[in-house]
Amino acid sequence: MILNLTNEEQARLKAIIASTRDARVWQRAQALLDLAAGDSPTAVAQRYRVARSSVYNWINRYRSHGVSETALRDLPRPGRPRRSAS
């Protein structure tokens, strides 16, 4: 098992899955639950069609920030922000 989650952490991830409208947050939360259930990072990467390095990034973010929706969101990207079409 690559990831050990407490019952409380699993419940928080399930609550995030139930309440989020962000597909990437949903995917990352579900992937963490899959990893805790015993799936390998390779299997999770194939299931969600992402690079294995992405799965390891999600694991590292969980380990450094814990379970929260903000930890599962995309990090800000460098560069100039997009202009709104007006």
C-alpha cells in the first residue's frame, strides 16, 4: 500500500468528491482513495489517463498539505493571466 489514509481523511476525500464541481479535484481525490485501497500508481495513472509522475505529484502534495480541496486544486501557472473577452 503506497498511501495510508485515516478513516477521517477518507471521509474528507469522499465529501470533497461529493461536493466539488471541479473535475480535476474530483479525479485527484478519487485517485488518492484508489491508492489507499491498494492500487499501484501505474494502475491509477492508466485509469485516469495521466502520467505516472502526476500521480506521484498528487501523493507528494497530499503528504505535504494533507487532505483539503485547496491542496487538490491546480497550482497557479507562471505567466501573464488570460484576458477576459470583452
